[in-house]
Amino acid sequence: MNRYTILIYTENFIGILNRITIIFTRRGINIDALTASESRLDGIHKITIECAVTEEQIIQLVKQIEKITDVIKAYYFMDTEVVYQEIALYKLPIDSLDASLEKVIRQYNAHIIAAEKEFVVIEFTGHKEDTQALLETLKPYNLLEFSRSGRVAIAKPRFSVSEYLNNQTL
Amino acid sequence: MIRGADIVVRSLIAESVQHIFGYPGGAIMPVYDALYDYHDQIKHVLTRHEQGAIHAAQGYARVSGKVGVALATSGPGATNLITGLADAMIDSTPLVCITGQVAAHLLGSDAFQETDVVGISMPVTKWNIQVRRAEEIAPAIAKGFHIARSGRPGPVLIDITKNAQIEAGLFNYVPCLSIRSYRPHFPVDPNAIAQAAALINQAQRPYVLFGQGVIIGKAELELKAFLDKTGIPAASTLLGSGALSEDHPAYVGKLGMHGNYAPNLLTNQCDILIAIGMRFDDRVTGDLNRYAKQAKVVHLELDPAEINKNVKCEVPVLGDCRESLSLLIDAVQDNNHPEWLGRFRELELLEQESVINHDLAPTKTGLTMGEVIRYINQYKADDAILVTDVGQHQMIAWRYFNYKKSKTQVTSGGLGTMGFALPAALGAQMADYSKQVICVVGDGGIQMTIQELGTIMQTKAPVKVVLLNNNFLGMVRQWQQMFFDRRYSFTELDNPDFIKLADAYGIKAVKVEERGDLSEAVAEMLLHKGPFFLEVVVEKEDNVFPMIATGCSVEEVRLS
């Protein structure tokens, strides 16, 4: 089993995410994380999926994903082939904000992005190990809430979806 | 500006649709109202169940090569299409199914006969869409037809809300020719052809497996020319039957669990395996770990996801097999393989003695399914179409029917849908009234869609129904006998009087219980102008052989 990041470029149509996820469901493969957002190309969405599968499985998965009519292109990458980040938010009671917490925030290079009467929200970006480490560190400070995104990723190998689209004979 | 419902019908006319199969209901009523005005341009066949409608559309598509069209209402009408969609998906049958849906403002409110058919049908459609506005109807239908018939064909579902059918919109039909996110075709790589040709030219024991891709790709002549030139023994999958006339000198038989002895056994002795338009289904390969390990595999395939899916290949030849076969014909040398072909013929004799003779010319009292097919062969036209259901009769009919022309085989291959045959035969007949359509069916399967006798009655479609009645769910019973210690758990049927039933539908019916009456009855059936129902009471506990049991290797094919 390897950890893979799949980058999928799709038309922005209703139901496309469902069509993609049922490919995983049918094969009993767990999606570890998923993010979806507009890409830099107008009307084209980029979906990033993280999963742990064998090389044989990832090849089949990506072929099946590409087979979907509204999917433009799908690529898969090993962790070494992508630059990726995950964002995490941590909510703590305002009275836990003391000198030692300030030190933790500074050490991690995390940010306080909101401060209300009752609580503060700290933001930290990194790989899962990093955000997890901060989570463990903050637990003793009476952590109220925690939220972490799936990964967003940029591939190191060069590929261009817009070029691919231009080369399609329409 | 015209009504959305009229846009639906005029879009279908613009796609040259001549027949549609359907069943009306609340949410599709505006379309049915529109059909009333166009009945001289589109023939609508009213089936007795939506499953009947979609199987009929499948039979129609498989015989005509055109896109089959089915129409149903929302809710239960739409969900009754699901089995047919799954069947068409796995057997690559081009369909456009149009379902009515509750009005857009009611979506998500659990309105009467509302169901999320787009969600439900997603895993079993090549593409689907919900249309909520009249002006979106024509583009959706245009896109649907393009997707259904291009590349590897498949079923498409278009769900149209009732308000979209009622509201007015501009109608300007623009056929869809391409979609930027969709690549149905790949140009054939000349290097792949060169590599494939090099392997084929050096091969001592090359072996061709051909499937339905040859029929879908209209590559029958190219396949024949390739085999004429190379003399390579060639075997057919279930759905590939008909792509090559069985009279061809290189034809060696059928593959798979109940295929022929030699084609299965010798799969593990060839040195080059050339798979053309087939997908290495588990019923063909048996245990993959012991499948053709000694061979280098060349795979001519249109769908990139099929390459290396089940069997790893040395040379993938991605693309339309008609194109790749044409290129291969020029790249391969004239050849023949008399010794290698002789091995097939030797083993064929073994199968002839231990299985085929007993099936076709039995000496025991009870009638066999095989001898019924023998008489069908004797009296049928060369281009007669065989439609089968699923089970023992399907395997026997496939094994013994004499296929001479392409598109003469309609059966549920991948999904194994019991109840498929009767409506599919009706659809096949609608595609061409001049052809003999012979529907061979078991007593289990026919009762799953027997209501379609009503559609045959109403349309007067001259379908010839041959019921092979053993009062058992025969294939399951065979497995119970072989693998479950003869514990016949819920496989014996108390059947109705089928002759009375056919008679009630006004269909001429004959029952045969004695061998002496069989020949005459089959001849009478095939000469009869209208629909005909022939029930043949066959041996209760006959088994289909050869057989590759589940988990076994192709070389473990058993003759008994």
C-alpha cells in the first residue's frame, strides 16, 4: 500500500463528485481526504483525493475516474511527487491563553486568526503530522474544537490541463 | 416556442428514432400527450412493465446497431429501469432512457412518485442528467445520444421534470458531435501495431479470442480477413458469437465456463494470445492466476480501463478494433497453423463423443435442450436471431446454435438477467420484422417477465418463443447437484399450464413431450406467420457440460 494523491479536473456539473466517489465505494476503498474547488480555469473544478492503495489499484482507479464523461483528466502522484498542505483550526477558551500557550504558538509559527470574548481560534498549516503534533500539544489547554482540511496539492511533474484541452480536437 | 414535451419528441425524431418502448405515468404524461401527435413518425411500443420496456430497447439496439430508447415515468417507473440499465452498462448496449420527474419546485420534498433516479442510476449509466427547464431538453438529448453510441457504448438516462415538459422553449436541434471532457476514440499507435505484428509473425501457437467489440466496432470483415491471412485459430466469447461465421476454417468454438473443451484447454498452451474486443470476464478466464501465464498477450481494445484490468498484456493496442485490425492485416505475414489447429480439432472430437452427441442425438427417453436447438438449426434462416434468457438453456442454445451472421445473438451476458429474453426478443423483432426472432427461454426466466406476452399480443410481433421446460431453475439445480450435495433448496417449480396461458394471450401454442413430435413442431413454428409459443418438456435433471467450475483454471475444464 502506498499513499497517493489524485488530482482530478472536471466539468463543474451537479453529481460529478458522487460519480467519482462511487468508484471508491464499489471497490471498498476508503477516501482519506477530499477537497474540491474551482481551478484556475474557468468552469473547471479541481478535486484532490488522498488514499492509501496498491499501485495496481491506483492505476485502475484513475482509469475508471477518467472514464467518467465529465472528467477532463485525472492524475495520480506519490507523496514525493507533490507539494501539499493541510490547514487546521483549533478553538481554545480565552482563559487558556497564557505565556506557555503563546510560546507554543510562536514555536509552531501558528496564527491566532480570531479572538472573541469566550475563545480564540488558532490556524496552522502543514502536513498531517505537523497539525497532529500541534493538536496533541494543545489538548492540555482545554481544546474546545478542532477542524482539519483535506490536502491541497500541486504536482511537481509538469502537466497542463489547459494545453490538454487545447489539443483535444473539438 | 414549443412545449418541452414536444421538444422531447422532436429531438428523438431529429436523432432518427423510429421506435420507443415505454410505459406512461403521471410525471411523463406531457411527453405521452406529444407522442399522440407524432405517432406517424415514431412508433411507441407499450410494454406491460418498465423492465420489459428497457429490455426491449436493449434487444432493439443489439440487433439494429442503433440507440434503443425507453420511456418511463418517475418513481417506480424509473426504478423499474434499473436492472436494464445495469445490464446495458455491463454489456455495452447503447440506450437513451427518458424518465419523467416531479416538477422542479417539488424536488426533495418527497412528493408523490418522486425518487432520486439520477442518484440511483449513477453507477449503472454511462452518463445521466436531470433537466429542469424546457430549453435544456434538446441539448441534453443530443449529448445523451452522442455518449450512448460513441466509443464503448452504454446506457444514458435523462430525467426531465414535469414543469420542463409543460413549459415552452425554443427548439433548435443541434446534434452533439464532441464533448471536451470525453474521449471516445484513440488513434491507433503504429508502434503498437508493429509490436503486435512482430509477435504474431513469430508465433508458433497464436490464438485469437474475439468478443462483442468486433460487432460494436463493425469489424466483422476485418476479423475474417485477418484470420484468412494468418490462419490463426479463433474462439468466441458469449457476446462475440456471430461476429465470425462458425463455418470459417479458423473458428474453433466458444470460450468460458460452459464453452467448448478445446478453446478453454488450449488457452493455456498458446504462445501468443490475441484478444480482440473482449474484456477477460471471469466467466471466460476462470482462475486468473492460472490463466494463459505462458502466453504473451496482445489486447485490441477501445476502452483504456479494460487494458491490464484482469489480464496483463505485453502489447496493448488501444483503439477501434476495426482500425487496428485493418492495420494489422497489412503488417502480418500470410501464414497457417495446421498442426496447432489440428490440436483443437482432436479435442473437438473428444467433446463430440463425450458431450455433444449425447446432447444433440440422445438415446435416453427424456428430451434434451440440445436436440431442440438441433432442429432449430435445421429449419431456421441463416440470419435468424437467437434471443436467450439466463441459465442452462442459454448455455445450451449458445453452444449449439449455428451462428452465421453478425448481430444474430441477443442475450444478457455480463449481468445474467433472468427475464431478459422475452422483452428483448420483442425489441429485436421490432428492429426487423423480416427476420426470424427465436426466443429460447427457461421456465424460471420466462415467469419473471411473462407479462410481455401481452405486448407480443398487442403488437402481433411474430416472435417465436421456445420454452425449454424442466420444471427447475436448472442452472442453480446443477450447481446444487455438483457442489451442494444435491440439496435442491428452492429450485423446483410448480408451473402453470403455459399453453393455456399463451392461448389466453391469443398466441398459437404447441406443447411437445415426445421426441417424435419435435421436428414437426419446430418446423411448424418457424413457418408460422405470427407469434408462436412452443413448449418443450425436457429432462428434469440434465447438466450442461463442459464446465469450468468456479475457482478452477481453464485447463481444468471438465467433460462430465
